[in-house]
Amino acid sequence: MAGLEHRATYPVAPEDEILASRNARYGMVLFVTYLLFYGSFVVISAFWPEVMAYDALFGVNLAVTYGFSLIAAAMILALVYAWLCREK
């Protein structure tokens, strides 16, 4: 039947193995960086919850400040990954 073929209609470029492995290494390093940042948040929350109650920034406690910084760090690391993985 015409029109029911689900193949790519354009030639697919072969993936560069070296580029793919380099990008995977970048992703792993950034992931571990974020994992350590997030893990420290979890450890502090679990074992020293009174520390999270301290005022950190503009009268906002450390838990909220740290939580928002986790969100910001995820976005920044995503931008860094996109910048690192651009084709040269």
C-alpha cells in the first residue's frame, strides 16, 4: 500500500563511534556531578534535618535554597552538555 512505509525517506548518516563515546563520557561525568550534589542534599535532609532549617539566603531556609539550586544546576548542566556535545 502506498504511504504506509515507515522508513526514513532521507539517507541516515552513520554515527561516529568516537564522537558518540566522547559524548557518553561527558554525559556520565555531568551525571555523577549532579548525583553527588543531589546525594548531599538527601544525606543532609536524612541525617541532619536541623541544618536544613537554617536561614541560607534572603531569609529562606537551606532546604528551599538547596532545592531551587538543584533545579538550576540541572538546567545549567544540560546546557553545558549541549555545548560540549556540539559538532566541531
